[in-house]
Amino acid sequence: MRSLQWIGRHVSRYERGVLAARLAGVYVLIVSAATVYVVISTCLPGSQGLEALVLLAVTSPLSQLLIFLPMGSLNVTVQVLLWPAAGLVQAWLLWLIARGRRKSAAPPPEARSPE
């Protein structure tokens, strides 16, 4: 509960912080759902692995850059985790871009003029 309050305070410091948090959160949910779908569907018998294109499409354009990395020596688990990680990096970038400028902080109580 305490962490949610901290997130709420942090998000409200920016002009469009709430909107940016919602956009990034929805994108994280989409990436998570696509990851679960790909993992489950590729484990089913008869799967040819083409379901991974869903995850590639959801996490593009950053995941398209990962295609050019030499991943033959990497463990399969690491390879599977790279695409969702690319999606999380994109969600963070979405948050940075959409949040806007930081609101000006209110002056401390001592600095305010008496009314």
C-alpha cells in the first residue's frame, strides 16, 4: 500500500503524469499478456513457433533491433526474456516521453507571504 502511495505522489509531480502512467501501464499489460500467450502456445504440441511473431510485433521497434544480435551462444531462457525486456524498456521510454514537464514545487510554508 505504501508503494502505491509513493507511486501516486511521484506520478502527480508531472503535468501529464497520470496519463503517462496509464499509457505505460497498459503497454506493460499488453507485453505481459503477449509473453504469456507465446510461452503457453509454443509449449503446446504441434506448435511451429510462429506465435512468437505476436511478441515481436507488440515489442517492436526495439525488438526488431534484437534480431540483428548474434544470439546463437545465448541460453534459450535468456533469448525468451530479451523480448519482454525490450517491451519494458519501451514502456519506460513511453513514460518519459508522455509525462511532460515537472510541475513547479510549491514554496515552503515559511517563504509564503502572510495573508
